[in-house]
Amino acid sequence: MPDNQTNRIAFFEGRHIRKTLHEGDWWFSIIDVIEVLVGGDRPRKYWNDLKKKLVAEGYNEVSEKIGQLKMLAPDGKQRLTDCANTETMFRIIQSIPSPKVEPLKRWLARVGKERIDEIENPELAMARMQELYEKKGYPKDWIDKRLRGIAVRQDLTDEWKNRGAGNSREYAILTNEIMQGAFDLKVEDYKQIKGLERENLRDHMTDMELILTMLAEATTTKLHRDRDSQGFVPLRKDA
């Protein structure tokens, strides 16, 4: 899976809410939000019933503004998930009787504003990420390497985008080529060895693994530029 920072796990009161960038906005997993608000083990059924209720009440525009976007599922694969941007999510959660609605609305508004701030000043995104890793207890040396690795990865994915790798599937193939060369393992195989499911592989790498990954991706970026590679096939050869 491409680690291009457009697909992330956010946290509300310690609970996971998947979010992804789509057309310049954060879109959130509706199922995750509902699970946070109502609990229980059947958030999907709750959401299906709520959709019918919204349509019955005449709020057809809500359904029209819901998108199906790929997000990381519990089985570790990218699967289509009902998502909504901040504005639409406000309308959805307004229909849910829960004491957590107002705190969640404030959280959604703050997350949306953070995205605007990060676009204007990318250093803010790195600072927030560093703070998050510190709260999780990662050592400073590891955090420094992880953040440097993110910058190297972003440089590489920018090259892919500009040179004709057009979608997340192609990014995943290119990433697998690099990981296969560096570790003789595809990403999913690597995650299985480490016992990971939804977790980010790079967040569970050692210092040496992070360094080797950075070296492999920086080398790939240099090959793209040196060869002026254009299109998926030449990019894959470089990888």
C-alpha cells in the first residue's frame, strides 16, 4: 500500500476514525464515526437503517453526497467504504442521539481546519506527526528517521504522479517492487511476518529497516530523474 499520507487513521477520544484526502477535502469513514457515537457491534446495520430514515425524511441530498472511497479494512486490504466530507458528516451525525455528537462536531471542524493549515504550511503537518509519535512513546532517533522517510516517500510519489503513475493500484505495484528489492518481500508478506493487520508497516520498522527503505526510495527517485522516465512501465523498471 502506498504510504503517501493521503490515507490516515485519526483519533477521537482514543478511537480510530479512518480518513482520506479526496478532491482536496478530508473524507471520513461513516461506519467508524457511527461506531464511536453509538458503540455496539453492528455499526453497519445502524448506518443502513439511518440512510433509509434520512431518505424517508426527505434528505436525499445527503445520500447523493456520500462517496465510496477505498480505505484500509481490518483484513489489511483496501476496500470501498461509505465516506462523507466534513459538511455532510455534520448532517449525518446530527440525526444520531448521542452525547458525543457535539464534541465530535468540534473535532471534525478542527481536523478540517488542520488540513487547510497544512496545505499552506507543510511544516505543520510534520510537527503534528512528530507530536503524535512522541505521545505513542517512540524514541526521538526513530521519530527523526520516520519523518525523514516520509519526506523521501513524498518526493518519490510526487515524481510518480508527475511521470504518469495514475492511481493507487500503480503506486502499490511500484512500492512492492521497491520493497521486494530491498527486503525480498512484498508489503503484505512483510506485514504478515510482523503480525500486522490495519497498522502501518513503516510505523513498525526498526531503525535499520527505515534507513534501507529510505535508501531504496531515494535511489528510485534519482533513477526516475536521471533517466527522465515517463509512464508506468519505465517507472516500474526503475523501481
